[in-house]
Amino acid sequence: MNILIIGGGGVIGQKLGRALAARGELRGKVISGITLADIVDPARIPGSAVPVKTVVCNIADPASVAKCVTADVDVIYLLAAVVSAHAEEDLDAGLSINMMGTLNVLQHARALGTRPVLVFTSSIAVNGGEVPQPFTDYTGLNPQTSYGAQKAIGELLVTDFSRRGLIDGRGFRLPTISIRPGKPNRAASGFMSSIFREPLQGRTANCPVSSDFNHYYLSPRKCVENLIKGAELPAEALGLNRCMPMPGRVWTIRQMIDAMTAVAGSGPARLISWEKQPGLDLILDGWRMDIRADKAESLGLEADASFEDNIRYFLEDDLPGA
Amino acid sequence: MNILIIGGGGVIGQKLGRALAARGELRGKVISGITLADIVDPARIPGSAVPVKTVVCNIADPASVAKCVTADVDVIYLLAAVVSAHAEEDLDAGLSINMMGTLNVLQHARALGTRPVLVFTSSIAVNGGEVPQPFTDYTGLNPQTSYGAQKAIGELLVTDFSRRGLIDGRGFRLPTISIRPGKPNRAASGFMSSIFREPLQGRTANCPVSSDFNHYYLSPRKCVENLIKGAELPAEALGLNRCMPMPGRVWTIRQMIDAMTAVAGSGPARLISWEKQPGLDLILDGWRMDIRADKAESLGLEADASFEDNIRYFLEDDLPGA
């Protein structure tokens, strides 16, 4: 069992690599190797008993994809993407990575002839527009960002390539991930992690929306667990649409801050400032959060039980010893 | 007002060109030129008072697209496609024409900097899969053919390019067009026209499904009227999703044959044979027909009033003097 994680240098890619290495098996088989591929050489996995390779890969370039989607790959995670604010600023970058890059990976996976399992990360940014909430497994996609449009295109490709028997694909629309460790990326949702991550480390952070802003969240730990479950699902369980929402939970900023206070005391919340960020509303207004992940839940994927859990997971996983 | 019809050599493209030439104006402006572009040099429009050019264009090739999407174009019709059975046989042809070709046209339209009106023909083949009927303006797309998947991708691109203000796009999911004149193409729906077209000209035809097979139809005449109305709609009327079903009507094969008999006597129906076609069910089973085109109807687009009308339109438009 060889696993390729494209986007293996990112927050979820790194955590997924570590979780798979610690687990040692997937789909009932011993993991013989993990390859982390990303646009810059990914960090290795310290102390892994499973051999881990890293490779530099630009999915927009078919020749580069050929170097990592090799004949020995059994399971491919396709996590690489140009994120929301970046894809909105630069349409061509988004088309090149999110649309053509996805097609390049699918075409190389198809060319293997082995029908590899491919786990695609879509996003709740596919939801929006004039489609009424709630968003179920059957509601239309009318994304109001280019990122969302490109992810929706990726979903159609994953489902069609799977229907044709060229790959065994499955795609999950990730909720907004919070608390995201590490440095901020260019996602418009960045503040939804930084207002916890930074104060929990004694640093200030700004919240650019009001405390009653609510949204659909998942912790990195549960996201990784769901991505592993997602790879293990048998093709027969997936039905005719290979892509679906991943379970998450809706919280207001206030509920999340209260959860931080319940777990870590009242100090961190005092490090949050509240200055509105011009232009951010334009992106966030197109987002939606009344999402019903019925299909994924029926397949065993799970949301967090509470945001207190998210805070604890962050402290345990990302600030050990703090 | 210069109009470019990509796919101008096809049945709808030719009829649209003739209708626009006869009309002489669009969006309140005199039509100064019509360009018919297609993969093979399209037929000209006999007796047109409007200057008509033809150009050979392969939308899969950006350089070829540049030759027809020129600075003087105000309205672009993008009708060109690899049709259902062909796209199912040859995935790469479908991706190249239906997905990349659409992107090429959008990118060139964007590059004009004039935000041209672009009318995209999608298809009811976007519907299907595990999404329950009826299909409204808000239901999800889970196409069960590569053609449907590629058209759904085109819709997402048209809406996103329009949202960004790069084009003024609008897309319509065409019902199955019946009665389609001329020669059969590679569409799986071919028989839905040939069982009327051929008998009405004294020739035999085969119906490969049972007489209670029902489906969602529109006459070529109404389709062209809707495509003209579609171009005339102001951007503000279109909302956040630029793509929608085009109105059609559901008929069984039996109802359609009865309509032919009502208009043309009992002779033609006797020229129909009833032999099942192996493999056709696999495609048709993925199609759906309970479609509610509420948005398009509210914008003034129309279905046929009866299938007797479809028969009469065919006799008037395609067999004049017969």
C-alpha cells in the first residue's frame, strides 16, 4: 500500500501523513510507503516507521505530475489547491491549479490503468448564490467565488472519471478548518483560526467580523480522521455522486471564544481586537453554512462534538507541552 | 451589432443564423454582421440582407478561437460541442472540445475587454444520478454521462466569468430537440427525431425504445426563439446563476406518434419499426425528464404548446412545399 499525498506540505497534508504513518495500514493493507508532494519540498515526518519520500510537484504541469503519480501508487490524496482569496485575485492561477491541475492528476491516475483510490478535497465554497439553504447532498452548486467554481468542476471530473471506472474517486467538501496551526495562508477564512491560535500562544489577533458571525467548522484532527475513513470506503458505498459535504458544525464566533475561555481561561479572549477588514464581507457574504452532510454521516464520517474539543485538539496536537 | 455563432454549421446554428438574419436586429441594435464558425466550413445563409461570413474554427485550439472571437464581436453564441454518444465513446475528445474548448472561448471573450454577451448551450444531460426529481433551478447536478459532466463544467465557467464581469454570459440547458432535420448526428437521442423526420418523408425509421418512453422535448423553432430571447435578457434579470433549464415539454413516444398521425395522417406511423438497440438503455437510463424551467419561463422563454406544433414546424420550416 503506497500512498501519495499531493499537497503534502500543507497543514492537512502534514497531519494526514503523520496520522497514516502512525496508523501503519490503510484499506486493510500495511502501508509500505508515503510520498508527500507539494509545490515546495514538504517537511518530512519525524520518527516515521513507514518510509516517507518527499517530492516537488506542480500539478499544473503534466510532466511534474508524472513524477509523483507513479505505477506503485495505490491511494492518491489530492489536497493541493490555490485557496479562496488567492483564486479570487488571480483567476488564471486558480484555473491552472484547481481546474487543470486536478484534471492532470486524474489523467495520470487514469493512465496507470490500476483504478487507484483518489481522495479529493473540495470545499463548502461550492455552496452559495441563489440556491436556498439548507445545502443537502442534492442541492445545486452556485458558487460565488472562483475557488468554489473550480472545486465544483473538480468534483464533476472526479465523479465522471469514477463513473467510467478510470479511478475510484471520492471527494469531500471540507468545512472551514479551525483551529488551523502554523502560519496564515491566503484563505479568506484565516481569521477563523488566528483568533484562537494566536491568543492561545499569548499573541494578539484581530477578528474582522462581528461576534454573531456563524459558520461551518471542523477541527484538523477530525478532518484527517474523515479523510482516512474516506479512503477506506468501498466504491459500492459511494453511490452515483462521488462528492459530498464533509460533516462539520455551525458555531458563532462568540460560542467559539466562550469555548476557548472554558478550556484555557479568560486570558486569551482579551488578546482579540475587533477591527473590520474592508472587502472581506464581499467574499464571506457569498459563503453559506446551513449544510447537511447526511450522506457522509451515513458513511461514518463525523463532525466535532463541541468547539471545546477543537480547542483541546489544538492544544494536544499543535502545542504539546504548552 | 456583430454576432458570432460558434457551431454555426449545426442544425440549431444554421436556423439561428437564418432567424437572426431575417430579424435584422438584436438587443435593440441593427445586426451589421453574422459570422458562422464551425469545425468544417458552415453553409452560408441564402438571400440574407445581413452580411454573413463563415469561418473554420476548432474551439479546442486557442489560436483557432482567436481567429473568430475578434474585437468587433458583440454577441457570441457558443453552440459547438461533441455530443453525448461521441463524448461517451471518447473522453478525451469531450474534454478537449466541451471543457477546454468552452474555456478557450471564454478566455478569448474575456480578453476582448468589452464584456460581450455570450449565450452557452448546455443540456438536460447535466441532470441525473442520485438527485431526486423534479429538477428545479436549484437542484444539484450529478450527470451520468461525460457529455453531461462537461456541460455542467461549462456552466460553472460561464457563471464564474460572468460574476467576475469578464463576459455577460447566460446558459440554457437544451431539452432534446425534436424534430431535428437533416442527417443523424452521434447523439444518443437521434431516434427521437428520426422516427418522425424519416416517415414524414416516406422513409422507414427504427424506434429502439418502447412507446411509453417519455422524455423532455423542444422544437428547433422554439429553441431558436429562446436562444434569441436569451441573448436579449438584461444581465440584471439573470441573477447569480447564469445557467438554467430551457423550457420543454414531456411527451411519450406514443403521444408524439399520435400527434404526427393527427397532423399528417396514418401513413408515416406505419413506417416505424420497433427493434431495441443494445447499449442504448445504459445511456438513456441516466437521463431524466421531470424538469421545471421556472426561472427561464419567468424570463419569457417558452416550451412548445403541443407536439402537433412540433410536427407542423418541421413541415413548414424543414419540408417547405412537401
